[in-house]
Amino acid sequence: MITAIVLINAEVDKIPEVAQAIADIDGISEVYSVTGDVDLIAMARVREHDHLADVIADKLSKVPGILGTQTHIAFRAYSQHDLEAAFSLGIEE
């Protein structure tokens, strides 16, 4: 599983609509409204690197109301939760 963290600046008066539009994109697992330097943080989880382009460049970045994004691709996940098992329920490879 490949995880990308996307920091998003959005038009302030459209944050709820932008967040929902992003959450509706296949490959986006969560969207958080946050304080700080960005308005939203989205978690993209895909099986192959090529799918990141589909999710982030082709879909997410074209959501109306987004002013800019910055994407960070995770090398490893350090967690007490088995995220891979949670996301593979019912999926056979």
C-alpha cells in the first residue's frame, strides 16, 4: 500500500465543499480540516505508484476551490495498527 499525505490550501468559504469533493475521490481514505498553514490534509492510499497520478494530479488537484497542494509520499508507516490488514479486507491478490 502506498500512502501520500496531501496538504491543501482552499478557498476559505468553500472548505466544507472542497473537503467533501476530495473525500468522494476513489483512493482518498480520509480528509481532515486542520489549523495551521494549510486548510485540509488528505490521505491517499493506492496499490501502485502510477495510481497516485490518477488520484492526485488528475482528480484531486482539479477540484474547484483548491488553491494549491503539496504532496508527501510516505516511505514507511510506523503504527500500532495494522493498516495493510484493515485496507485489504475482502480483497484477494
